[in-house]
Amino acid sequence: MASERLTDPGPPTPVQRGRRAAVLQVLRGSDEPLGAAEVADRVGVHLNTARFHLDALVAGGQATRDTVPRTERGRPKVVYTSVDGSAQAGDTRSFRLLAEILTGIVASSAPDPAAAALEAGRDWGARLADPPGPGERVDADEAQRRIVSGLDRMGFVPDADEQGDRRELRLHHCPFREVAQERREIVCVIHLGLMQGTAARLGAPLEVEDLTPFVRPHLCVATLRRTGPDSPPSG
């Protein structure tokens, strides 16, 4: 029987990198090995997509593959574990605890927690965005791509429509989901502020109007709007 021919798929795209990071984070945050279907459900991706990234993590030495007996008849279940998963899970719990403490402080001490969260998010969004260079004009499509790229680096697994006056930006994985579910009025508002601060820093005719959290368990949706024509580059 001929051996299966393997080909190098090449480096992952930005979206693939974000999804792979999300898959790895799910493995690291679990106290037990997970099957591909469980990973797909927690990340909010198709089963085949989860398998693709799990296999890549195993090939890269970031995860291990094993089998466990099933309770019902059938083949053993294939499960995955992050390398040094127990230590990473502890780190994840520590960051989650810190996030819970900080959001609790904001909720109890700020006169208007949501307004304080929005302002903090806008400030950090502006700080994290690279400003346009001398004479550079960032149009709405480029501003959206930069917002998506920033969210991708943070692990949100975003995708968006890049045309039209009104657009949807879909966030398929919230790295702070557990805390956000308890403190939406703070965590989700910070995320809205991050996008708004980035758009403002770029000076593009694009406004991030709102963010609807948890449209589905692993999906949040932001609404973006073009606010005017793109400015021509200065000569």
C-alpha cells in the first residue's frame, strides 16, 4: 500500500494563527484531555478546523495526542493535551483571578463603571495602534483590517466584511470569556473601547458603533459604520 504523501501547508494566515492560539488556550485551560469535538465547541469553530489546528499543535510540539477508552462500543477516543498543560492551566486561572479582582474594583469604586471601562479601552486602543505616517491617509477598509489584526493578536479570532457603509465584525473567541460573562458591563465595554480607540487613532472615516456580546456562546458581533469618504493622500 502506497504511503500517504504529505505536503507542507506553509505558514498559517493571521486568522489561522488566531484560531490556533485559541485552540491552544482551550487546551491549556482544561484540567483534563479534550477531544476534537469538545475543542471545536469551546472555540466556536467547525470540527474539521479544530482537528486541523490540533494536528498542527501536535506537530509543533505544543500538544500531545493520546487515546482513551470509550464508555460505549467503538474506537478509543482521541484526546489532546497541551504540553506542560497543568502549569499553563494554573497560569490561566491566576490571570482569570487577577481579572476578576480588577473588574471587581472598577465595579465597586467607579461612579459609572461602564463609562470608566469605555474610557480605559479607548485610551489603550489609541496607545496600541500605530499612528499613520507623515502624509498617510488610512481609509475605512485599511482601518478595519488594522482593527481585525489587533484583535487577532489578542486571540479573539475575528473576521469581517470589508466593504460597504455598515459592516459586521465577528469575534469568534473571547480570551476573557469567563470573566466577561460575569462582568459584561466592564469587560465587553473595554473591548468596544479598544476598537473605538484604534479607529480614532488612525483618523479613518470608520466608527465602531457597538458590540453585542455572546450572540452565541462563542460569538460576539461589533457593528462598524463608514462615516464619510476616504480622504485622498496628501501630495
